[in-house]
Amino acid sequence: MSVRPGAILLSEVIGALSYALDITEGEPPGHAARSCMIGMRLAEELRLDAETRSDLFYALLLKDAGCTANAARMSALFGADDHQAKHSAKRIDWARPFPAFVWSVKTVAPGGSPRARLDRLLAIKDEGEVTRSLMQARCDRGAEIALMIGLSHGTAEAIRTLDEHWDGRGQPRALAGDQIPLLGRILCLAQTVEIFHAEGGVDAACAVAARRSRGWFDPGLVEALEAFRDDAGFWASLAEPDVTPWEPEDQVLAVDDERLLQIASAFGAIVDTKSPWTSDHSDRTSVVATGIGAVLGFDGDEIEDLRYVALLHDIGKLTISSRILDKPTRLTDAEYARVKEHPLFTQWVLERVSCFEALAPVAAAHHERLDGSGYPRGLVADDLTMPARVLALADVYDALTSDRPYRRALDEQDALDIIRLEVPSRLDAEAFAALEALLAERSG
């Protein structure tokens, strides 16, 4: 896939992919887009210049780019679904000890025995500075992702500081007042307003903002919020969020091939960070898949398409709890059913991006098998294109040669021996022969 210069807006790509981040944070789809609209409305009230508003625009869309950096640890520490824990944490004043304690009691080891829940609370207490370290991982990783995509330092620092509070009781660096970059202060307010507006309307959102003014929030920003409290048209527009009109007209950014690959690589990294067992899986799968494609004689555009598909094929895994992804024992039927849904979410997200729409079915077919025994749709050989067959094989090979919570990584030959048992009934014989040739060439 070659991207025509100026044909695709960066806002479209980032805006669409932000929906995957919403789910990872336990929020309804469109949370980041709605937060972006609220934050940009604040910027309008503050009369920020176009360059600053551009930095803010992308910071708001990517504010949760670090969401997977603390997911596994949070899930393990609290013995809970990381999505649910993140969701509930955003609705309490976690900077105050008592609400934070009550939240911990309600959150840890749901369904567990009183003893198990007490043990988990004690483990959290013994962890020491757990909130700071979890926030640090999330904020720093989010800033790294922004820079990886080629966005500005101002955008990255806004993401890094979105959980800092005006009174210095935020995380992770306990910055206070004007020590916090203005854009970070806007992110903090905008995301909170979005959450409480979605659940209780304008009055509920403004009440929380007023109550936390001078605590969480810059009082000047709360005043700016009040200035458009009665703008019914704006608040109604959040029901069907569209961030496009909010990007400064003279700062609109387009995507070229290099930027698009940076974005795909960054979101692949976000996915792989969700579990310590999948580190670099998307990148390795991309290398193997494109290598197989080259052996099979794919042309340059076909190989590039395969690269994007492989980098983004597992974006649907962001919907799966780390409790399931990192489980060292056999999954229950309900858990396995949840896992089998993730390719559908991959397709849903990629179809939102015009340049990835045609690739979405291929990405969503990476667990399908030629005999119809795969998931999520039970497709058969006639339904599966050669790129889909290559991706499925590359995904299996990398999984077998990587550590998993329930087994150690297999060496190259053992992995090939296992795959060979599924050729040609479930996995493609031509693609498998190309994989063998590729590995032989590399080892030779």
C-alpha cells in the first residue's frame, strides 16, 4: 500500500485508532475523541495559538497511549480485571487516602474469599508507592509513543503530565500549579469532564470540576469550562464525536508512508505491551510474514500491506483482560470465548481507518484455518486469501517460538515439526514451504 501524499489525514488515523485505547482504559468507545472535543473547546476559550492547539489536539487523542504499560502489573497486583479497575479508578478521588482505600477494598480480588482479599490488600500495601509506579509507567510510555509517531515534545509532555494535580498531590512526579505544562492540565480536566458528562450530563461534570478546582484542576481552566457550560449545541455534539473540525486549519497534518508505518509500529507495540508474554510479537510476526511473502514472490505493495496487517493484527487483544492473557493455567470456556472475539474487534478498529479498511478482513482472519476449525467465523480455504494464510502461519510460528505463561518457547525445529502436523489440512502448504526456505536461508 503506497499512501498518496496528503491523501490521508493524521487526525483520521489517530482518531480511529484511539478507539482501541478507550477499551483498554475501560471506557466506552469514543472517550478519547469526546475528551479531545472538550479539551479543544477549552483551548478555544483560552485563545491558544494554532501550534499549541495542534500539540494539544494530538495529546488529547493519544492521552491513553501508555495504557498497556501498567495493565499486567495492575491486574496481577489487584487480582482483578484491569479494564474494570481502570474504569472505576477514574471515578473516585484517588489523590485522597480514604477514597483510595475504599476503592482498593472494593476492587481487589472480586469474588474471592475474605482472606484472599485481605492478603491482596496487604500485598498492595507492601508494594510501596504502588500508585506512583503504575502512573509513572503509564505516563512515560504514553509520551514515548507520541515521540515514536513523530509528534512534538509539547504533545509528549502533555501526555506525561496528565495525572498531575494543581495541588501537587497527583502522580507520578507530584508537580504543582504552573510546574505542570498547561496542556497537561487541560488533559487532566478534559478527560474527567468527559467521564462525568457521559454518566450524568453537563451539571454533573461541572460539579466535579468545581469540587476539585484548586485540588486536581487549575482554577483558571475550571472558569473556562464554566464559560461554555450553557453551550447546548456543543454538549449535544459529543453524542456523535467528530474531531476533524477541531484540528487547527493551518496545522492539519497528512500521513506519508513513513509516518503510517511509524503509527502501525507504535500501535503494535502498545498491543504487545499488554502482556509480558507478547513483547515484540507483532514486530516479529511482521518480519516473518513479509519474509514468507518475499519468498512467495509477493510484489512490493503486497509485502507492505502484509507488514501493516501483521503489525496491527492483534489490536483486538486490547479488549481482553490481562487476567486472561497472563493466566498460567487452562482457560475456562467463558474465558476462551472472550479470546476468540478479539479478531472481530481488530476488524472493527481497522475498518475505521480508510487506508486500512481493505486490510481489516485479512488481519481479522489470523486465527482462521483452512478446514474451518479456526475462529472467529470458521472460514474455510475458499474464504482465505494467500496473505491471510501467510499471516496465520507467521502468527503461529512466532507464538510457538516465544515463551508463554503455560510453557517455554520452542526452538525453530520443534516449532516447524508441530506446524507440519497441521499442513495442509489447517495451514497452507505453500506458505509453510516458504517459511522453511526462509528459515533455512537465515540459518545458512
